[in-house]
Amino acid sequence: MQEGLWAQQIDYILHDDIVLFRIPKSTNDFFLVDFYLSDTEIIRCAEGKTFKQSFENVNMVLSSSTTASKALLPKNKRIKAFNILISKEWLFKNVLDDHDSLRGFFSCNSPIYL
């Protein structure tokens, strides 16, 4: 879309169960917004909490690049999602230019997982 702003749509069925691990970085220079669009339940673990993500439950998550997480994706189930990846530079320049309180929030290097 633009340098610093990316989007993707995924729609797939896995042949085997899979576990995805996100390895955290030391700084929050990217933020990911996940929109989960299917009924298939995914187990997510992040920041010491485990929850079930599905269209009927938690269907949107904002996370930062310092967040460690794990997702358990089941086989033979349709998984649909839309992801937006935003660089900190793009966010500050195009969205948070006049929002000092939100700039402070996104300037921290603590894990963000909402």
C-alpha cells in the first residue's frame, strides 16, 4: 500500500496442526492489527494469558513487535483473517501527528497486546 503500511488477507485450510511462535524484538518499531474472520477457534498465548480467538469471541488483536506469542492452528478447519502491519514511523507521521498521549503509548518498548 505505502512504505510502512502493509495489508494481507489469508484464507486457508491446513493439512496438519501447526503452532506459530512470534519471537519478540527489543524495540516496538512495528504494530500488527489482526482481524480474525472465521468460526474456527484458535488458541492464543501472549503476555502470560491464554484465550480463544474466533469470530464469535475475540476477533481483533493489536500487538507490538516486542510481544512474544504463540498460536495453535487446527488442521482441516478454514482459517480466514485480515492483517495490517504498521511501522512506528508511518503511524507517527500519518496517524498520530497531533496526538501526544497516543504517541507516548506507542513510544514505549513494553509489549503491547490488546
